[in-house]
Amino acid sequence: MFFLKISRLWALGSLVLYWAIAVQSIQETRQSAATECSTEYFTRIAPSGIDIERVQYVTNGFFFESGNLGYPSIPLGLPYLCAIIVRNTTANYRFGMFLPNTWNSKLLTIGSYAFLGGINWLDMGSGVKYGMATLSTDTGHNTGRADMTWANTTERRVNWAYQALEVKQIQRDPNIFDGALIGAPAWDTKHLMPWLSNLARLNLPEEMPNSINNVTLFARLQAEVIRQCDHLDGVTDNIVSSTTACRDSFDITKVRCDTTTGEAACWSQQEIDTALRMYDDYVTDDGKLVYKGATHSSEGEWSTYLLPAEPENFTNNVRINFDGQYERYFMNYGPDWDIYQYNDSTVTDSEIRDETSVQATADQYDLGTFRNTGKIILYGGLADAVVPVQHTTLYYDRTVDAMGNIDNFFRYFQIPGMGHCTNTPDIVKAPWMIGGAGQAIQRPPYNSAWSVPLGFNDTQHDALLALMDWVENGNPVSKIIASEFNFTDSTMQNLVLYRQRPLCMYPRTAKWDGKGDQNIASSWECS
Ligand SMILES: *[C@@H]1O[C@H](CO)[C@@H](O)[C@H](O)[C@H]1NC(C)=O
Ligand SMILES: *[C@@H]1O[C@H](CO)[C@@H](O)[C@H](O)[C@H]1NC(C)=O
Ligand SMILES: *[C@@H]1O[C@H](CO)[C@@H](O)[C@H](O)[C@H]1NC(C)=O
Ligand SMILES: *[C@@H]1O[C@H](CO)[C@@H](O)[C@H](O)[C@H]1NC(C)=O
Ligand SMILES: *[C@@H]1O[C@H](CO)[C@@H](O)[C@H](O)[C@H]1NC(C)=O
Ligand SMILES: *[C@@H]1O[C@H](CO)[C@@H](O)[C@H](O)[C@H]1NC(C)=O
Ligand SMILES: *[C@@H]1O[C@H](CO)[C@@H](O)[C@H](O)[C@H]1NC(C)=O
Ligand SMILES: [Ca+2]
């Protein structure tokens, strides 16, 4: 997983309503679905400015778009559906839709991941199994990860930022969606990217003593965090559920080479200084908060930003490649700019270059009339260092400051022990699966998976179903039961349930009742 920016949005509305009508007509003439699912049909109903690139009636369970660099994975186990690829010729972006034969009249719009370009077929494949039509745009370019060289034109930047999603943003058009399930949002890009450039710079040059060059150091630090902080939340279960208590008391010198004996991967004082920068909020010399620091327990993900790779792994490496690309391409500094030129003035410049003509941006912290018409579930892994979760919390807190009590439409859930969007370290095994974006495909049957495995596809365990229940039936979501599974075989094809626990509406947390089985959700209360 790598730097995912995800919003799974769910709604029916204007631009997409047009296409939803197309779905409806297929639904009504199901017996002729194969005929209706044709380039001729969609060309006939398409407005001007739209090219129908491809239409395929899928009856063999999979769909493959060759040359898709951002999302090359093939969704499997698909129901009978009509797959279409459409190009908006005036704005130069494409979108794909899965229109299932058996349709429940809902549309799920799938968000995109970080700077990737391409139609997100895999998450569309999970979504269509709920019975919804699904849609994803390519955000206007076709690239793999750790690549921002495409961002050198205004059109592409604007497509990525909002235009390719057109009206599909709550803030720009509150009427378009009924609900939004949002995980690990990279909402403050203009500050997130300088934050990671700053980290990269502090960790360079590679031969200096402060530079962290060995991946085993992160696992060592994470193990020490668990050793010192697991119990601070009241339950010794390998999960650091109170990262703030850990921040207040953690003694990092316990991993320092002069205090550890016989243990692998000790830290030098200079390397510790770099680690402390990672935990600290990034505040400029003149006192301005740029970005919140990483939580204690997120160390396993630090390799994303702090570890150099061998030259052959160049494109997967943030420190060598990703850092500086934002400045070079998004900020127009040009391909020759290098990370050593970074200083706090880059932050100010990033703010200035942020498109001010856009009236509604996330840092307005006012969701306007969406409060009256829609519902939001926001979630973040408490061990997420890729989009540091404290910045997600900051967004929620500032929205409360701006709007007052927002419980009637916007609720936030932290997931202790979960990293960026998905997964948990083996030494933690925290419950994390809630049917969030990108989650189902982490567990068998992988590319054909959807929702939560072993039959937990219900409103108690699946956040998307819970959101729909809130929107459609007015049942507010106060907790979501997260699940963690064990593999029963070495080839990782089979699962048994390991443990479940409620995630609580922030700022509440899950409290053990002191007597029941800690691995069973009913032994926990939100308070
Ligand atoms: C943008 O980058 C592409 C390569 O990704 C290059 O072909 C093109 O000339 C660049 N455009 C500008 C305006 O620099
Ligand atoms: C193409 O995209 C532009 C920019 O988002 C939008 O204004 C226009 O309506 C789109 N065209 C169609 C036919 O949807
Ligand atoms: C990383 O640290 C471990 C533990 O100290 C050590 O065994 C290993 O050789 C180191 N790897 C490199 C590439 O230095
Ligand atoms: C580079 O990538 C190869 C292939 O994925 C992998 O085997 C190797 O361990 C990687 N090296 C480093 C230093 O990450
Ligand atoms: C910071 O960077 C800017 C742009 O590269 C440069 O003009 C400025 O002199 C730098 N400031 C310091 C204190 O190095
Ligand atoms: C859960 O999955 C089962 C089996 O696929 C299906 O029959 C049922 O309708 C699903 N429930 C929901 C709420 O989607
Ligand atoms: C699941 O794995 C955990 C940790 O390895 C182990 O303690 C537990 O007994 C396993 N549970 C089941 C049901 O296999
Ligand atoms: Ca604990």
C-alpha cells in the first residue's frame, strides 16, 4: 500500500444521473441487456463532448483494461454487467462504469489513490457486488505510483485536484451525494507534500549519521512502542489504542545502542533525532503548523518516507523519487530542482500556488448544506504514517470548531493498530476490516472479494452498509465492529475469525467490560 487518497462516495446526481438513467434503461430491458450494452447504444444516448471508448458486456467474471498504469489489477468474480469507458473530450479525462444487470438503483463513485492515474477497476469490482452501479475516473492521467511528472500542466493538475471528479465533491456541490465513506484522506496536499519533503531533507545525505538506512530499525522501534505503551490503554493486547498516552510517556532512549544489550537494530542518537522529527508536528521557524506528526505505533510505515532503496527500486522509493516531485511539477520549480533546496519558504510558496479561484476547498471546514442532506463516515488508522492520522483528526476537529456539533451528519472513527487504509502488523493483529476502500482485496478471495469476509457483510460490520443504513433508514452509526482474521494455511487462501472489536465514534473509545472475552465485540463498550 502506498499513499492512498481515498474517498468512496455513494450517491445519485446530476452528471452521473445521466448515466444512471442509462443504467435504468438497461435494467428495465434486462432481457436485452446484451444488445443494450453496445457502443451504438451509448453513443446514441451520450451528450456532446463525450467519446464512448469501449463497451463490453461482461459475462465471464472479469474485466481487463490493458495499459492502465495506476490500477493494473483485474477485478474477478464480477456479476453480469456492462462495462463502459468514456472520455470527456473537452476536459481530457476518462471514466469507467460497471452497470450490473441486477441493479439496486444506487451508484457508488470510487475515489482515487494518491497521485495515481487510471480507472480504479478493482475497487469498482468490489463495489458492484453490493448491487450498485460503480464509477471511477482516471483523474486525467495514466501513471503508476511515486510519479508526479505528469503534473506539469494546469489542465492535469486541475483534473487531478477536482475537475475529473466534476461535481463529485461534497464541498463543491453538496447536493450531489447522499453519503460519503472517507478513509485516510490526503486532504491538505499543499502541506502534506512539503511535510514529506522536509522529512526527506532531514534524513539526508545518506552517508550522514542521522540518515536511517536500515529497515529493521523501524520494526525495532515499533516493538519497543508496543512494549512500553500497549498497557496504557488499560488492556494488554498488543494494540496501542491510546497513542496520546504513549506520546506523553514513551522513552525512546530504550532503543539507543548504548542502552540495548544483545538486541538487533539499535538506534544511534543521531538516528533517534531523525525519529523525533517524524513524531513531532512540523512547525515552521516562525511558528506555523504545517503538518501533524506521526503517531506512536505507526513506525512500521516510516519506510515509505525514510528508507532509501537500491537504484533498481528507484520508482518505489519516496526518498529518492517522490520527494521533490511535488515541488518540481505541481509547484512548477522545474525538473532540475533538488530536495536540498527545500526550506520553510517552500511551504509559503505552496500555499500561494494553491488554486485560490476555487471557492470551496477542504480547509474551509464548513460543509454547508450537506449537513441537511447527506451523511459522512470518516475513518483513519491510528498507526497510519503515510497520511498521518493526526492530520485527519485535525480536519475533524476544525470542522467541529467551524460548524458546532456535527454528530447528526458527520462521524469519525479511529482504528487502533491499523496502518494506511488497510492492514495491521503481524505483532499487533488489531481488528481493522470494515469494508473500507481497498480493504476487501487484502484478504481471500482477493481480487474477487467485497465487504468483510466470512459473512460479516452487514450494517454492524461493514461501514459502507452502515452508511447506507444511516442515509436510507435514519439509523445513525455510533460504532462499527472491526474484524481481524487468521490465515489457516501457508498459502493464505483460507481464513478464520481471530477477533472483533467496536470502533467508536470519536472522541469515544472502546472500553473492555473487565470480564468478557477480549476478542469478542460484545465485551466492549463505547464511552
Ligand atoms: C510535461 O511532461 C511531459 C512528460 O511527462 C512532457 O512530454 C511535456 O513536454 C511536459 N510539458 C511541459 C509543459 O513541460
Ligand atoms: C466535461 O468536463 C467538464 C469539466 O469537468 C465539464 O464541465 C463538462 O460538463 C463535461 N462534459 C460532459 C459532457 O459531461
Ligand atoms: C540492518 O540491521 C540488522 C540488525 O542490526 C543487521 O543484521 C543488518 O545487517 C543490517 N542491514 C544492513 C543492510 O546494514
Ligand atoms: C528491490 O526490489 C527487489 C524486487 O522487488 C527486491 O527483491 C529487493 O529486496 C529490493 N531491494 C531493496 C533494497 O529494497
Ligand atoms: C529558501 O529557498 C528559497 C527558494 O529556493 C531561496 O530563495 C531562499 O534564499 C532560501 N532561504 C534560505 C534561508 O536558505
Ligand atoms: C451478504 O452476502 C450474502 C452472500 O453473498 C448475500 O446473500 C447477502 O445479501 C449479503 N448481505 C448484504 C446486506 O449485502
Ligand atoms: C490467531 O492468531 C493469533 C496470533 O497469532 C493467535 O494467538 C490466535 O490463537 C489465533 N486464533 C485462531 C482462532 O486461530
Ligand atoms: Ca492495548
